[in-house]
Amino acid sequence: MNKRRTTFFPFLGLMCIGWLLLYPAVDPFYLKALQDGKTAYHKGQYEQAINDLKIAEFGLLQEKEHLAQLYLYYALSCYKLGRIKESRKILNTLKTELNIKDLDNITTPTPIENDVKLMLAVLKNYDNQSNRNGIKNLALIKSFEIGFQSAREHLKNNNLTGVEKEIKALMRIDKKDIRIPFLKGVAAFKKKKYKKCIGYLEKVTKSIEPAFKDEVFYYLSLSFHFKKNTQQVDFYYQMIHDKTLREKLDNIIQKKYEKPKKQPPPSPTLSPERIPPKPGTKENSFDFIFQETLKEIKENEYKGVINKRVEQNLKKLSEINKKEARLFYLKGLAAFKANKYQECIKTLNIAEKTISPTFRNDVYYYQTLSNYFVKNYSQALAFYHKIDIREDQKKLDFIIQKVMEERKSSTQQISRSFSLKSLKKLMRKFPGDQSLCTDILNSAIEMHKTGPDSINNMIIMINQCLKKPGAYNAEFIQTAVSYLEKKRKIKSAITVIEKSKFTKRLEPGHIDIYYKLGQLYLENRDLKKALKQMKRVKNMRNDYKKVDYMILKIKYLIKNKTRRQP
């Protein structure tokens, strides 16, 4: 017995030593550096925090349990100092090291939970130009995110006065942000203005961030419940994934919804006239007549004439409710079948505003076709891109391909042999197509036309595009200015920017254009205008570093110029 003990304990000791050699304990020096970094962050000493955390990172790279908080504090410290690139780089390292796909789901230390949420939201919108409408001013984005979170808190506490104040402040920063109608919709619900709530929230169902979609569908379901529209309640209920919100909704409306079962198709031996009505529906009700008419229209072949039965049903529906969106939807479809495409477009435009999402894809589908048949290609493209179901788009791909081929051949033709008449005609075909002029200009530049006539034609074309604000974009202005600058047409390049819509709007997202205008003034030796323009750029974006050098340079030139004067 004693022999066994004497042989066992040395063996156990050797095992412990081996384990310590293989898995050495964390060096307290690096843990202390991590703690010092955290303390410095909470004191607002961000430079010190960065120094401490850099040291800690060196010794804790293999310690996964400490790595998340280390990188979060590190990224926050850089973010607080406005070092966006560094902050983003650290967060990417965190994702790689810990194999995390989405940082929104990361477990965050409680003291910095709100700071991390705000930082991630700001960085996300700083990178996403479409969400922020081109705003690249970090301070503005941060103000927006803080205001948005504050408005959300006010909504939770039913402080509607506070919500309204925050919404006004947010609109001053970026009135096009999709989250503003989201806040307005929830606020309208809290005020029991359900129709307004539906109006705001139905606009954002497709474009709102996934994080808020369940809430949007929840408030839409409830609003339709209070408006006693059970069909729409069912529709939005099915889209809610959050179990808590589903249960909450169940408790309010006292009904357990299940996914609707697919109805078996009617027997082929029965004609549409002989199909018995669904149980519980009245043959004279709007819903019943609507379903019957819709089926009649869709099953009808392209004969160019509206079925008499359809006409009778449309009259009946008009007598029941002449303002119902579904009535305009049916009229639009019937007009399409009769090859009356302009009438179809007109009636479907009315239906689109208030039609249920169930039929919205159908509206876009027939709008695409109708606009194509009347050669309104720009609108055909616009409605095509609105279609939410890929299969429906696939049916129209051949049309869109034809549209794009015609657009391409027309732009190339104008580029080869410029004609102002042809350009005006093409712009009428594609109203609101902001990339059209850019494509023509790029195509013309690629053809290496260097003669004086071709440059004059280019200037005429550029000026024609500038007459219509919806005909060009920022890329067109930059391309045109770059081309004219290379050809030493400095005054013409200045005129392009001065005539453009950008000089009036002064949006931070187009700061490169404003900076270029200052450069052109300087190149044209108009020093006072150049200095004034560069100061405007400086006021718009304080972190736009290259403008500082230009201001110093212009001031130096002005000073030397005044000295030389007698």
C-alpha cells in the first residue's frame, strides 16, 4: 500500500509540471496592463489607454477569454480620438481572432455596453453612404446615432414630447434617413393614430435595417388589428420572427395565428362560374367579387377586349367602395388586357400608393410592361427594380435587356457623331436617369476625340445635361471637370461646377467637388475666390486635411501679390 503511494505522487508531480510547461499561466504584467488600459479609458485618458492596451495585446494574443474586452476597449479608445481607420482595423482583427461574423452579437462588458453599441452604429453608417445620404462628417453621424437612441428611450417611456423633439433634431441632420419614418410610425401608434402609423411603417418595410424589421411588422399587425383588417394582420404576423413579440401580439389580440394552409386547386371539371363560394363569404361582398374578378382577368387571354363580366363586376365594386385601392388595381389590369397601356399606368399609379403589399409586386410587374410598351424606358427600369420576387423579374428580363441594349447603342451613337437633337431625344426617353450623361461622356472620351470641334461638342453636351438636375450625378461632374482640365479649358470646368446643383446644396458627401472648385479658382489665378471656397470646405469638414495646406498656400500667394504691388 505504501509502495503504491510513493510511486503515485512523483508521477502526479511530473504530470503537473508538464501541464504547466504546456499551458503556462497568464503573465500578471499583461493582465495589469489590460486593467490599466480599461481604467485609463473610463477616465477619458484615451492615448494612455491605447499605450497600455498595445502592451497587453502582446502578451494576451493566445488568451481568448481576455481578447474580446481588450480589443473592444482598444477600438473604443481610437474611436473616441476620431481615429476611424485604426478603430475599424482593430474590430476586424477581433472578428478574425475570435471567428465572429457579426459584432452586433458579441458579449460586451457592462460598463462599455452602450459605448460599443454607439461606436458600431456610427462606424456602420460612416461606411454605408446610401444609409447616410453621403454624410461623411463623423460628428454629424455620431449626433444622429445618439439622438436616435435617445428617441428610442423616449418611446419606451411613452415620452412623446421628447420623441418629437428628437425627431426634429434628427431631420436637421439627415431628413432622408429611413429610421425617421420608423420613429414617426411608432410614435403615431402610441398616440393611437393607427392610419398614420400604417402610412409611415409600410414605406420602410423593405429598406429598414433587419434589426428593426420585427418591430415594424409588430406595430403594423397591431395597427391593422385596431383598424379591423384581419387579412393584413395575418400578413404581417407571419413575418415576425421574434418569439417575444409574437407572444406579446397574441396576448393583445387574443388569437393564436398559424401559417395559412395552401388551398387545393379547384377541380378542372368545374368552370369559374360553377366554383362554389368559400364558406362564410357573401357573394355580394367586396372581397368575394374582387377575388372572382381577379381570377377572371388573369385567366383571360390577350384579346384586347375587356370581358363583359369583368366590366359588370367593376361597376359593382365601384358601388360598394369607389376609393378602394384594389378596385384601381383591377381596373389597371383590365386596361392592360385591353392594350390600353396609358390608362393602365394611370390607374396603377393610384393603386400603388395604398395597395396591400400582397399585390404590390403585381402592380410593379404590369407597370414595367405598360411603360415599356409606351416606350417610357426609364419608368420601366424603375418599376422593374422595385419587384421583390426574382421569378417575376426573370419573366421581364428579355424586356429589360432590350431597353439596356437600346440605351447602350444610343449613347454610343451620340458619342460617335454628336447631335444635340439626338441627345435631347435620348434624355426624354430616360428622364431621371442620372448615369445616362456619365455613360455618354465616358464613351465619348474613350473615342479619343482631340480636335477643337469635338471639344466644343463635348462642352455643348455637358451644358445640356446641366440644364436638367435629374440628368446627371456627382460622377458626371467629376468626369467632365477632369476632361476639361486636361484640355486646359479651366473657365469651362469652373462653369460646370458653378452651374451644377451641388454648389447650392452644399452636402458634405460631395466635398471633393467643392474642393476641386477651389483648386480651379487657384489655377485661374482668382485667389480671393479660391480662399473663400477653401474656407467653405474647411467649415463643412474639419478633418479634410488637404484643405489646410491649400489655405496656407493661397494666403502666402495673396501676401506676396500685395507686397509686389507698388
